[in-house]
Amino acid sequence: MTEITEITGVFVNNICKLASVYPRLDLLDIKLLQIIAELPGLTVASAAEIAGISRKTAQLRIALLSGGRKTRPGSSRYGFITEDKNFADKRKRSLALTEAGETLLEQITEGTGR
């Protein structure tokens, strides 16, 4: 087995383990989490551009990944991202991972050497 095949197998196995805990989480969500981890403080529009998706799609996925401003008991929002006011432009929000988001990425990449 090649190294890439082995790493891919570990990654897929990690994703499958987490799927039962986070059933609405998909690869786009993981991609957004990785982008935000690498570039904390970026805006939703910037994250969308880097991910190659529309702003609306990014807003919807980030709403799921964040705790949201109005999280209610029983909400399906995960709390992996914080959305703080952007100091340069009050209309925009700066994104960063929470401890839960960092832990999730560690669980996903565990054993892959990343």
C-alpha cells in the first residue's frame, strides 16, 4: 500500500467515526474549517472565495458550524467557529475556530501526518 493510500484510508476512517456524532457535517464543512484554521480572522466572503463557493453557501455552512447568535436548545449548530465583528468593517464578521473546532480538525487529521 502506498503512503497516500494509507493516509487516505486513515482520513476516511476518521471521517466515518465522526459521521455518527455529527451527521450533517460534510467535506465542504471540513474544507471551511481548514481554511479558517489556516487564516483566522478572515471574512465569510473571503472564506467563500478561497473555498470556491458562493457567499450564500458559505453563510449557510458557517451558520451550521458556528454557535450562531441565537442558538436555541436542540439547535443543530455545532459551535466550531466564532463569528466576531470585524474591526475594519462593522458590517463584516471575522471567523476563527473555537476549541471544539480545533479538536474536531485534530480528530479528522489524526494519524495522517498533517
